Amino acid sequence: MPPVVVVTGASAGVGRAVARAYGRRGAKVALLARGEKGLAAAAEDVREAGGTPLELPADVAEFAQVDVAAARAEEELGPIDVWVNVAFSSVFARFSDVKPEEYRRVTEVTYLGFVHGAMAALARMKPRDAGTIVQVGSALAYRGIPLQSAYCGAKHAIQGFNEALRCELLHEHSGIRTTMVQLPAVNTPQFTWLLSRLPEHAQPVPPIYQPELAARAVLHAADHPRRREYWVGTSTAATLLANAVAPGLLDRYLARTGFGAQQTGQPQRPSQPANLWEPADGPRGFDYGAHGEFDQQAKARDVQPVLSRHHGAVAAGLTASVLAAVQLLRRTSAKDIRPAKGSQHGVVAAVAGQLLRRTAKSRRVVKKGRR
């Protein structure tokens, strides 16, 4: 029997890519989103890929709409096997430039939308004691960056919520699994249609990845949900590791580079739509698809997700590599380490350089004291 999968935020971006990937598996895919034109195009994608689509217009910020959509999915497609929470919204602006009602709306869609999805899924999975919930997160669930305070806050909230839910399911010895996928910067239409008060056009912090890479990770997580979470992309792993080691230094680095790295250098278009309150792919809009406007810079593949899936086999090699890297860092002058502008890989280099300088300074102080 083909699986029954529900995808929120299915009309564009990562949600659209996930829906299409499940279509290639021949799955029955319930598509939740607000945008009618985007939903219709997503349904056609699933159908052409070999799956069975079901369009379910819904605003995930409203639990009643999500619950009705879940009921329809089971009535028309069958028992839900996998629920994938993707839908989100955001505002690109300094915190002081975001209005209270906009902050509330971002939180309701991005955080409460995941809560509502999980509630609707669990209400139907618990009687069967079976099913999987995949929360599509971000590196920003751990590491806040400037100009996206509302989004970062919501993603941090999802992280805490999912951990609490997972603990409860483990306590109950439940057959239901929940896992989280932390994504890097992805080339999606969000930079074309999100509300922005930046002087220049918004962009993802490089390196940028294509939504299909994210979709493959989501499907893998749904197939192997016993792991509590998955990191996707070398930049995600590098950023989260640097944040765990030296968060204060990362604060200062992002304060210097985070503003420029999230803007293209081109003036913000006055005519750019803002889908915070109304969908940009609604009746008066058009279908935006899975990809954004950064195809030329975006990477379709990355070695990190492959290594992550086989992390046990790689552990011994990584241990040896880390030891070798430590020895190399000791021989390397901190001034030789230069972060690449706008790069998350540069974050690690910058942090490493500052750590080396602090270590060297501490050694000098100790030696001076011994004299």
C-alpha cells in the first residue's frame, strides 16, 4: 500500500520539493497551504511524478482548519502514516522595525502551525500507535541571527516543543516517532515574497542549497525517525558546532557580517509581494514553485548528509581527523585564518582564529606569572 503523507507549506519551497519527492514514491500526498494556485501546481507535480495528490487549502495558524484538513486526508486517502510540518512565515527587518501584530503572526504560523499539525496528527495516530511526525527546522533553531528575530524565535520554540513531545512519547513507549531536520540556507521563494523592511533585496546566507537536497533529507528522516534530529549541509554542522564551542564570539561575528550577508546589494523592489497576511500564490498571484531566484549560486549536493546517515562508521575517522586538526591549529598562526565574506564556513574560521588568539594570550599571561 502506498503511504499517506501530509505536507504543510506544500505549495512552494521545501514543502513543494518534499511533496514532489513523495509523489515519485507513488505516495498519497495531502497538500496543505493557503495559496490556491501554488496548491494546484503542487498537486499537478505530485500527479506527474506518480503519486495521488489531495489539495487542502488551510491556514496552519488556525487549528480548526488544520484539524478539518487532517480529517479529510484520512477520509479520502486513508490513515496518515507521515506528517511533515514545513509551513512558515517571517519578516526581514531589525527587531525594532517589526510591528507587534507581525511578530504575533509569524509566531502563529511558524511555531503554532507546527503545534497544530502535531496535534492533528497525534489525534489520529495514537489510536493506531503508529506514525511519524517530521518537524522541518533550521540551523536557526539553535543559532539566532540578526534581521530574522521573529523566525529565529519560532524555530527555537519548535526545537523545545519537539524535544518535550519526544520525551513524552518515549515515556509512553509509543510506537509514534517524531524527529527534526535542521536545514541550511535554501533557495526557496521566501526571499521573493516575505515581508521585508531591508534597504536591499534579501538573500540566504551563503552557502545556499537547493530544496531537493532538503527534501531528500526529510524523506530519509521520515524513513529513519528513531534519531532525534538530523543536521543537513556542511554549513549547518559548522555553524551549530561553532555555536556550541564559542557562542559569544559567534554573536560578535554575526553582528559584523550578518547584515550584509543577508542582502544582495540590489535595492529592495517596492512592488515585492508580502505573504504574511495573504498568500502571494493566491487567486491574484501566481505559482512560485520550489526554487527561488538563486539557482546560479545554489548547490544541489553536499557530502555532509551522506556522512550523517552513516555517522557511526565515520566516527573513528573523524576522531583521528580532529586530533590531526588540533595539532595543525597549534602550528598555525591565528592571523593566517581569514573568514570568507558572507560565508557560514567563515564563521568557524573566525571563531577558530579568535580562540587561538585568546589561547596564545592566556599562555603568555601564565608564563609571565611563572617568572
